[in-house]
Amino acid sequence: MNYENIVFAKFIDRPNRFVAHVDLDGQTETVHVKNTGRCRELLLPGSTVVLAKAANPARKTKYDLIAVIKEGLGWVNIDSQVPNACVKEWLEAQKNESDIRLIKPEYKFGNSRVDFYLECGEGDDLRKILIEVKGCTLEIDGIGYFPDAPTERGVKHLNELAGACGLGYECYIAFVIAMPSVTEVKANYNTHPEFGYALEAAKAAGVKVLFLPCSVEPSSIQIVQNYIHL
């Protein structure tokens, strides 16, 4: 995934989940933060951040804050819309090399929607696959952790995937690791133990876990582990 019209700025503060103040060319600018997570270890005063100019010139905030550089690690993309976009690109890239015959985003399942529904093979070999995507931006000592804030929605998704396994679906939770040099994600029990318990229960029910490391630059992000096939 690529961005256009990016600029660099210095982070000042974040008065609420949705906006931040940055220093852009010596002027204080209010920008939209494309991530409602805490990001406390990332959005530090003085940190270099990347802004993408909004397509709508009439919007109240002219820029979206999409990435930040973390000392000792590198660029971290915090755009919450990126993980699904990256997985869609990743799946589309595999279509010519695999038996994927259908990719359907935002698939209605039960009373909610799953990020992706896939069909692979055909006839007696048809595989029906559900994938729920999570973006990981929290790194501690080289390991990724999810979530960085409590997520009841995440627990619900895991429970739904566990139930779908019992109905014959092949189910995955895919962690898009939106930072370099991190290849593994663990449940963040300190922040939300219920998510950790739900993840263990889902795995016991047959849900598989995918770790999808990324190459991250100021204007782009891409899943690099293309050798992982479903």
C-alpha cells in the first residue's frame, strides 16, 4: 500500500483519541489520528511523524497522522485501515500461485462481519476460509503484543471464529505487524487478559494464527512474508 502527498512533522501532544497536535514547518497543526489505540510508547513529544494530506480539501483537519518513527526500531505505521488493505493485496498476489478462487471482504457471518471470506479448491476439496485481521503496533523487546488497549470487539471476533471452526470453516486470525524486525505477536495479558484467554480458547477450537511482518517506509507498507500460503 502506498501513500501520496506525505509530509514530515514533529509530534507535540494528543488531546484525545482522534486528533493530535504536530509541529509542521514551525506551525502547530491539528491532525486526525488514524488509530484509536493508545500508542503511548510511540506518540512521544518530539517524535518524527508522517502526515498524509486528506483528499477532501473541505475537511476540518487537513492531514492524517499515519506513521511514527520509534527509536531503535524504525517506522511504525499506525493507520488502522492499513492492515485490511495489506491483507487484501497479499491475498490478491497469491491468487495466481494458489487455488484461491474467491476473496470476499467484509463477509456477513452470523450477526457480524468477518474481514475476509475465501474459497479455495472446488468440489470435495472446497475449503471455506474466514480471516479476521488485527494490526499490531506495540513492540516490547523485539516482540509484538496485541492489543495495546482493551478490545471487547476483538474478543467477540475470536469467539465467533472458534464457533465457525465447529461449523466446518477453516479460520485464521492474522496479525499484520506494522513495523520492521518483529515476526511474532503475543497476547497482551497485562492490558486485556480476556483477549489472551479468548485467543487460547480459539486456538484450542482450531483457529490458526498468522504472523504477517511488513516492510514499512514513510510512504508505504507491504506484507513481506509472501511465502505463507493459506
